[in-house]
Amino acid sequence: MTILLLGSGGREHAFAWKMIQSPLCEKLFVAPGNAGTAAIATNVAMSPTDFEAIKAFVIKENVKMVVVGPEDPLVKGIYDYFKNDESLQHIPVIGPSKLGAQLEGSKEFAKEFLMKHNIPTAAYDSFTAATVEKGCTFLETLQPPYVLKADGLAAGKGVLIIQDLEEAKTELRNMLVHEKFGAASSKVVIEEFLDGIELSCFVLTDGKSYKILPTAKDYKRIGEGDTGLNTGGMGAVSPVPYVDAVLMEKIETRIVKPTIEGFQKDGIEYKGFVFIGLINVKNEPIVIEYNVRMGDPETEVVVPRLKSDLVELFQSVADQKLDTFELEVDPRSATTIMVVSGGYPEDFDKGKVITGLENITDSIVFHAGTKLDGDKVVSNGGRVLTVTSYGDDFQQAIKKSYQNIDKLNFDKMYFRKDIGFDLL
């Protein structure tokens, strides 16, 4: 069949890499894609949120399935757009409905869902510009550090963790009154800080049944030792070494099952990924947040560990036959290291020529922010490339990734040299 994949990052390159291995995938289009997807599929200069353009393209090219990579089209309701259009409703969209996507589109919606279905999460309250002083008073009731979350989508950068009470109050006013994150912070959720180790649990559901995908842990901070500003992610490891069968059983019974059952109870149509951001506090899993798509860079370690046919897996989601699908996982570890533009996550330059890609051996390079400039691959974002490797354990895999990164070069290239440091 002909498939359209929406997005342009490392996550989408990893999906494309896996989907074209399927005998079911006759032709793959990626909109808008990047230099990496251009080498293996057909890029289409089309925005993932331009639903009218997507409709025209899907009809013209006889597309049989749409796979949504990023959160934006989901929050804007692409699933519902297809479902409610007679000429499109026969085409499955892998991703939740607009209501389901509110789990990521609104931190408050997610918190209310968690509380309603008795899923463990941190205590919280939410505030607007009108109630900003109440928010400052609420902060005084908490122990530091203080966690402030922009309610809406802020490209993974809308969460602040602050040690000082007065600074937290100032930042709350910056977010609500001075619109630090624009419309995304017109409402801010304040929650208690949880001290533990974070991990990501990825679930694929057809709305009735589910499959738990391999666990992963990503590294958000720009600096080594998890210091500095938050980013979209600087590297990832799968599986997470400290997640044993006991913890996994708790995650499934206390979090995954009630989440999927919650969709059914609340009448939420959901055929896609649920990314559950967890924190392990003294071996008790607690939900930090939901995302309604796969994480990036976690996808670049989770997808390479799937032995199963990804298109077949998506088809079983579309047909609501996921319970009959046998998910096979590679027992090896996979790690990925993100290579970024100097200055990221603040100001950085684009258009830097990337060399050395042809010298990579025994690793997979997924393109994140790249484009073709003539026959040259150039940087086109903050996160540029991610280098994924397999190993018998994560140390071996990480070593391979670093050896291959040494063969790559572009002006002001930066990467963390300590991914996995906290797992040793």
C-alpha cells in the first residue's frame, strides 16, 4: 500500500526506516521529511497541519494509511478531520482523536484524567493570569524545588523546575502575565516535585487492547551531568536497565491498564501511541505526563528494537485486532546520541554542511534537523542527527555510537559525552 507519514524529525526518519522494510509498504511519502527520509522515501513539501493539502494529496496518490509523527496535527484534530469526511473516512489515521490528544495538548486535562481514573501522579493545581497571586500563595505551601508547567504545547520547553521560592513566583508571573511561552502558558499547572529516576513507557493501543513497547530513558538537559537548559532530548537508552519485572508489573496494572480503560469509560477514541512519562520514586511508578505520540529521541532506540513488521502492527491498530498481534522485540540494547547545533536550545545557525555520513559503520544515523542543499546535506534545526547503535549492553552500544560520531563533522557541532552516566 501507499502510506503517508507526517513529520520531519528523527522520530519520523526512524519510522520511515522501519516501515520501508515491510513488504506491505509499496510507496512511502513523508511530509515534509528531511534529508534522511529523502534518501529512502519520497518527501512532500507539505505542512503536517495543512489538512486541506493533505486531503488533496491523499486522494490524488491513493494513500491507504496516514501515520502521524508529531503532536501538532493530532491536537489540531487530524483524526477527526479524516473520520468526518466521506472521501477520507476509509483511510486509517494512526493517532488519537482530538479529544484523546488533549492528554498532551492540555496539562490540566491530563491531570484531571489521571485523578479521575486513580492513576498515581503528583499533587497539583492550575492557575491563569487572573489567579496568578493565588498561584504564588500555592507555591508557598510546597517544598522546593517548584515545578511550573505551561498548560499548552511549548515544544518540550514549557516546564520549569526552580529551587528558589521568589524566583518561582517571578517565573509564574512571567508565564501567565508576560506570556513567556505565548498562548501555551495562558494557564500554568503547578505541581509537587517528585524525586526519583525518570523513564518512558510507550504503549500502542487500538482503543480496546494494547501492546507495551520497549522501555527507554532519554536525557533532556543540554549539559553533561544533566545540567543546563531543557532540550527536546540529547540521547536515549533502551531497555532501561533498572526496570525489572516487578516494576513493569506495577506500571502495567496501576498505569497502563487504567489509562486504556479510562479511554473507554470517557468515550475517547484512541488508535495510536501513548507515551507515559514516569518517575520511579522508591520503586513506585508515578505519572509525570502523557504524550500522544512517540518520543524523540526515544523512537530512535525503541523502533530499531522492534523485530515485528511496523506496518503490520499499524494495520492491526487500524483494524482493532491488536490483541492478536505477536510483538517481537530484539533482546539487544540500543542507544542513541543526539548531535546538535552549537547554541541549541537557544540561538543557533542553520545551513552548516555535514560531512562524514558515508563513513558510518555498524550504527544507524537518523536525520533530525537536516535538508538537502544541492547534493550536500546541511543542518536545518537545533537537533541535527542522532546516531543509534546496538550492543549486548548499553555500554557497548554507546561506545559504538561515540566512535561513529567522531567521523561526523559540521561547524559548531555539539553532543553530550555522558549519555547513560546515571545507569552505570
